[in-house]
Amino acid sequence: MPINASIAKRAAPVAFGYVPLGAAFGFFAVKMNLAWYFALLTSVLIYSGSAQFLVVMLIAQSSGLFNIFLAIFLLSFRHFFYSIAMINEYKSMRGLKKLYAIFALTDETFALLKSFSLAEKDKADIYFGVSLLNHIYWIIGTILGVAIGSIAAFELNGIEFILTALFIALGVELFIKTKPIKPLIVSIAIALIAIAFTPKDDTLLIALLLSLLVLIVFREWFER
């Protein structure tokens, strides 16, 4: 199924976050004196907003390739857990389409896809179409940011919060729809513990690992 009106409508919420934040990234990359094609390539090949900003910072600071790779790996490691959560949803997908859907599973795309109620026969096409369209939105934003950054001299401080706000909104919508009380309470508790007792740079990764451990150990309790 090609990208149609139905898929475009489902992906629309992410567009309002990805286009402006992608533009902020493109603008930032240009202002850090990096080539326009580098910004575009990172949006095509890395496609992880926070990791892309970090990569630009590290390159500007002349960091080594290993440090850059390690930073991307740690910052994007949470996507591994998203993939686990979507294994059953992607059963009907095959080949490159499935591999791409896994690659394109960003925070917001994950939250959006999990909010859908779809017939099994529709999942492959809609999941792939929405994931692809969200990626396109990010790339379009990057191109706009590169163009603006090349000719303008203004700042975009604080615009990165758009993505955080979008993810919160999608998360709230998912909660209203499924009302997962037990996972919500446990995840909040784990997040607070991680914030209080772990280094700031490792908080997200540790919280995710703890959440996975609790989910595995107490799976039967969560399913009651």
C-alpha cells in the first residue's frame, strides 16, 4: 500500500514535532560549521534526534570515531526495547520493509504506533507507511533548517522541547486508551529511583534496564 490519505492522517501528529525540530537540527548543524550534506546524511542514516545533536557537538569538538559511536549507541539504546515491544506487531512484515520499520522506530513513532487499533491484515502496510512518512517529515525539516541556517542569523533556543511535548501528548493518549495502571505506577517509581540514585547521563538507560527486568520477573502480575 502506498502512502495514502489514511496513513498521512495517522502520521500528522508527528509532523508537527518532526518538521520544526528537524529544522532546528539542520540549523544547528550549519551553525556548527558542518557541511549541509552531513546534516542530511545523519537524518537519513542515523535518524535519532538527540543522537544527531550529540554527534554534531562531538564532531565540532573533534572527538574520535569510537567516542562518537559509543555515544550514539548509549543514547539510542532505548530503541532496542521499543523493538522488543513491537515484535508481535511486526510479525506480518517481511524483508527490507520489516528491517526499515525497526530502524525507523523512534520514540514518537513507537508511541504513535502503539496507540493504533488495527486489523492484523492492515498492520504491515500502516506501520511501514507511518514510519516512512515520519522519517520523511524529519528529513524535510532538516532540509528546511539547513536552508534557513545558511541565510539567517537568528537563534532557535528551546525549540527542542517540541519533541518532548509531542511524546508526552502521545503517551497520555495511549494511557487514556489502554489505561495500563500497573505499568504506569511501576514505571513512575522506577523513573524516580533512577533520577535520584543514578548519574544523569545514564538515567534513561538504567531506568529502561530496570523496567525490562521488572517486566520479565513480574510478567504474570502485570497480565492479571
